[in-house]
Amino acid sequence: MVDSIPSDFIKEIELVKALTPDLPADSVGGATNLVTKSALDFRDPVLTFRAGANQNTYRRDDRPWRPTGGVSYLTQLGPARRIGVALSASYTETTNSRDRIQMARNFADGRNTTARTLNDQATRTRAGLGAKFNYRPDERTELHFTTQYTYFSFQQARTDWSITAGSTAVADYGAVSRAQIEAGAAPRTATNAAAGVAPGFSDAFTEILNATFVNTAGGTARHGRTYRYDLAGSRKLPGEQKLSFQATWNPSEYDFIFQFMENRRTGGFGVAVDTRENRDRPVYRQTYGTTIGAGADLRPYTALRAVNRERSDEGIAQGRIDYEGKLAAAGAALEFKAGLNWRRQDRTLTVYQPRWNYVGPDGVAGSADDNLAQFRRAEPGYGLFNNQYPRRDQFDYPKFLQAFEANPSWFRESGTTVSTAPAFNGITEDVSAGYAMTRARWGGFSVLAGARVEDTAVSATGRITDPRNAGRTLVSRDGGYRDLFPSVHLRHEPLAGLLLRASYSTGSARPAFSDVYPVTTVSYNTATGLGQVRQSDPGLRPQYSRNLDASVEYYLAPVGVVSLALFHKRLTDFISSETRIIETGAGNGFGGEYAGFDWITTRNFGSATIKGYELNYSQQLRRLPGVLRGLALFANYTRISTTGTYANGTAELVRFIPETANAGLSWRWRGLSLRAAGNYKSGYLMTYNANDYARQRVTDVTTWDFNVQYGFSPRVNVFVDVVNAFNRWASWYTGADPGRVIMSEVYGTRLSAGVSGRF
């Protein structure tokens, strides 16, 4: 919803670092709240606007300018001016490119088994409309109604050239000679197993043997519509009391389709992956076999049409009622607040992934009449990083789709992917909560204490995919839990400008719906007669967090602050995966089926710790002489350390960044404003794996943004923004060595320019 609200329509942003009992306990780190403006806060009508264009500057062959804009209008109606109307509209369109190289290094010796290049060109469109009506019938009562609509569209064209080794094992030229391999024989190991890596490799150079080349062309279309209806009000009661309520309904719908043509050549060629000169920009060089470059002989290829389609419908209904009261006793000011909250979230997700093999007029895949060259574009595709990489054949998916529609007999269902019904998943989550809290103030000291109780009930339906039992397709499961969230917050101001804070709070991180749908996938082991059952768990509890926070803040003259914050968070019910044996009997959760199978799922167990500190400084240097009075500085630094218990050991938590830093300056002089801001993110663990050399990590990265703005008058400004000016992006690697790069990508620099105003 943020994208649908112009920035001038936002009154303030509330940042809460330690949850209080009146807030939903859905976070382990805090919460933010956008407060929109009320027209009743202004004496006169206010019109604000922002219009401009933006461009991604990276791709030299395609740099379209795209429009962006927003407008808001606030006014009061009626003879007593007790009705406020705030209207907003926004539209943003952006085109983004992504160039990516990818490799696979899952062994201690660093051998490489993949050489992939992928490029996307995506256009995103966001449009929003909003209206807020405030009514103040008297000085003690206020009502407001808000409605918002957001539209999102994502259109993406993709070309994917992927090369993978025939096997990750190392070839023995004594078993099958190099000459035999180059003549078309499959490489083997000393034990006569399949091989796909040439001997003599290192962690910087690997030759992939008997490779498979997949040339994919297609695109994605995603559309979303979100609505919001919000009715709220408050009434001041005698004796400094207040009663307020809010009811909200948020329905949304999303459609997603990714369809593509896959052209595959299996075996008969080799490719060297050479990273000796540059680990982020490897050289991919074909070493033997007929070319897979532009103008390749397509007779050894087979083709496939694939569609991934998803439809999601979601509704979130919320209601709350709150009571507040104040009184003075024994020299202290006391405040009391209590309330009841309720939230229901419904979501349905339907997934359909049909596949058709291209068999041509004679009905035989890979035969002479397939004529895949008819779908090849006249010009080869874009070579990554502005054609630094080789340009290869690019296929025309729309033309391939026309052939599918005009000649359906040329295509044959792959397995049962077309005839199998779409997979249906549904979930309903109800959260009921009650809370009570009180605040006491004595001079410069205050304490807030209270507790929140949340009761959660989950009902979910998912699909069972079982190749031997197609008749049993759906399963439903229920789950639920109740949690208590106490908190205590202390605040003391011993001196003017010096503020001390300390708090103990609790919160939770709910599992994603994708981990809660009872989606079940059964596979069989023909050797043992058993198999595996992979399943999500609707009974999965959230991760519970106990948080200690303390901070010291000193406010500088004329405007500024320097602060130090410490935090320690202890997570229990840590979520990780496990494998166990399914029991016998009708009560085993599967109606007595799959006894003795491995059951692979996620569950709550173990614990995790997050701790660290944050330093912050910002100040406007208005006491400097002359033009330097408009100078302002800011800097902050955060360092955290994490550890968690996984099924196979202890390691840091995924996606927690150990170090972040921001620094910059701004300067104002007359109508001119300049701003430069740098951001640093240290490397971190992206995905966990029991194999150290298969854990995926992200390198550190530093980016810079710049802004120039000039005001021709107090009402009209022009601006230029440059985001990620030096086009710096992190890479992914495995193991402990950042040189073991597995993915490096570039998204480009964004340039925006336009005009804004207020009347």
C-alpha cells in the first residue's frame, strides 16, 4: 500500500523498536506505522503534486524513460468546516534489467558444475487511488473513513542459457579416453559411473564434460489488485477518558503466469568455466563438440512448452476497540489503556503447471521434421553485461505459441502435467487478542507495563501429490496456539536533552503461509518399497522472542541527536526442518497410509540468539558561518551477531546482516538542496545447509545515492535522483571463501527527474 500513497499525503511515520501491548505481536524487532494526513489539520485547502520520469541507465540497447507521478488534495467542507476530504492518486512505471551469471560449487575442492547466463527486462507498473473522509460532529467526537485501491503489473521478458555437467563426478581418462569423449562417448569414472568434470580442475577452473545446454525464452506476467476499506472513530469521555474503534477490510487478488519455450541439447560437448582472471565475471568457453553459439545446428535439440500459472485470492478483516483513561495520584500521572483486537486472514492459492513436449508433424520428438530453426529469431540474443558475453540463439516464444494453438497435434502432454487438476491450497487464520497496559510518570521518569494475549486458530487445506494414489488429492488440517506477551518499558530524562530508555518486551514471528499449507508430496523408492512424504504443517507455531533493549540519547542544538542502543533477543520455538519415520495405524496422520516412510517437514525446536548494538548521529550545523549553515550530517552503524540451532548443528541465522552502516550529508542554500547518502551491508548467510560448502552467502556491498533539488519558489521544485550511482551489487558464494562465487548480477543505476509542488 505504500506505493499508492504520495509522500506528501503522509503525516508521519511511527517507528517502534520495542513492541508495546497495544500493538500486534507479529514481530521480533519492532513495527512501523504510516499515519496519513487529515484535512481537518489544515486551515486552507492544500494541493501537492509530483511528476517526472525515470530510467535504468545500464542496458545500452534499451533505456526507455518511464513516467511517475502523484497528487494529493486536502480540503474542508460544510459551513462549520467539520468535514475533511483528502484525495490521492499515484502512478509509477519502471523498467529494470537484470544480468546474471551463475555457477554451482557444492564440493570442498571448488569444482564448478554449472555455467548459466540469464537476463531479464521487466516493466513494473503501480497505480493507486485513495480517499479519506473525516467528520468531527463536535469537539469530542471524530469519525473517519478511508478507501484505497492499488493496481500492480509486472511484465518480464527472459532469456536463460544454462549449461550443466552430465554428472558432478570426475572423469577418468583411463576408463574413457579424452579422444573418445570428444568423439561423442560419455565420460566415466574409474568405477564406471557417469562423470561430468574433467580431471585437473581447480577452484578457479573447471571443464564441464558431456554437458546439457538448455536455451529458454519466455516471459512473466503478474497482476495484482488490492483494496482497503477502513472505518474508525473516537469519542472523548468525561474525566480524560477516550473510547475508539476501527474496522478494516482488505481484499486482494493476484494472477501470475510464467510461460516459456525450452530447447534442450543433451551431451556431446564441453565447456570450460574459467574464473582465474575475475571470479565475478567467469569466461565460458566451449572446448569440444558442435557449437552451441549463434547459428547452432538445432537437429540435436528437443523442445518443450511450459506454463506456470498461479491464482491467489486473499482477504484480511480486522476489528479493534480501545479504551484510554488518565488520572493524577500521589504526584504521579497515570494512564491506562486496554482493548480487544480480532483479525481474520483468508487465502486461496491455485497452482497449475502443465508441460507439453514438442513432437512435430510426425509425432516423434527429436526427429528431422521438428524444424526448430523456424522459431529462431534472425538476430542472436543479448550477451550479458552489454554483450561482454557471447550472443547465442534466441527463440521467438510468441511464434512457438502460435504453432501450439494452430497445430495442437505437434505437442504431446509431458507425463500427467496437463490432465492433472490444478493444485489447490487454502488457509484461514484467526487471531483474537486482548491487552491491558498502564503508564506512570513522575517528573522525568516514566514506566509502561502491561501484557497482551493472542489466541490463534489455523485451518488449512492442501493437495496430496501421490503418483500411485491419484484419487486422494486433498487433505485438511487444523492447528492453534495461545501466547502471552508481557512487556515493561522505562524512560528517564535526568537532564535536559539526555534520554535513557530500557525495556523488556516479547514478540513473535509467524510462519509463512507457504510453510503452513498442508501440501504433501509423496515419492517412492523402488529398491526399498518405501519412500518419502514431504509436508508443511498447519500446527507450526511462531518463533517466540524475548527482547532486552537499552539506549542512551542526547539531543544536540539546534537540531540533532547522538545515541547508543543495545539489544539482546532470545528466540524459542526456532523453526527448522526434520525427518522422522511415519508410524503405523490409522492415527498416523495419513489414515494409516505411508507407514515406514520418511516424513520430512518443518517444526518448532531449538533456540536462537540475536544481539548487538547501534550507533547513531545526526545534526544540522546551523551555527557554522555563511553558506555552511545549511550543512547537515548523519551516520549510523549497526552490528549484530546471531546463532541458531538447526537440525544438523548450530550456525548463524539466515538473512541477518552482521554489519550495516549509513552515512551522508546534505546542504541547503537558498533554493538549492544537495544530498549524498552511502549504505554499507556486510556479507551474510543467505541459505543454510548441513554441508558447509553448500551454504550460500552474500558478499558485502557499498552503494551511493545522490539527490539534487532546486526550488524556483516556495511552491515549485525540480529534482534529480540517482539511485545506486556506481551500480554496485552483491555476489553470492559458497563456503567461507568469497572467491567461490556462484552468482553475480547487475541491476543497473536508476535516474529520476521531475518537478514537485505545493499550493
